Amino acid sequence: MKRVCACIVVLTLFAVFHARVVEAASLDADAMKVALHTATPEEEGFIEYVVARTEAGTLPVSLVKSTFLWARRKNRNRFQYFKRGLIVRAAKEGIRL
């Protein structure tokens, strides 16, 4: 019985750790820049700033991902949609970008 409980605990911890690693790894600044068609160093810097804030834990990854997926579906001005959308959504949660 103790062995079964220990296995369950280990598997649970592994699943939680794995989910966090996958979540953090999926925010690749270079891939985001390509998908959002960044054109200037300022736009690229904003993407790097956002990724750094998520890695620091001051900006929810889920907020960035959902805004990124929404902006990526736009035909034009993807970066502008992403930036403005993220700023507005973060402000609603009390986060200033």
C-alpha cells in the first residue's frame, strides 16, 4: 500500500512539473516574432519583454498565450492586435505593461 501511494505521489509531482516545463517552453520569443510579423526592433523588444515577464512570473502565461493565438488569426497587423490586446487584458487584471 505504501508503495502504491509513493508511486501516485511521484507521478503527480512529475505531471505537475512536466506541465509547467511545457507551458514555459511553449513561449518562444523567436517563434512569436515570426508568427506576429514583427517589423521593428521596438516590436521585437516588446515580445522579449513579455516573455521575460512570464518567465519571472509577473505575467500569466495563459494570458499571453490566449492573446497570441487570437492575434495570430488576424489577417493584418498581427503584432498590433497582440500588443494592444495584451495591454488591455493585463490592465483588467491589474498588471501594467
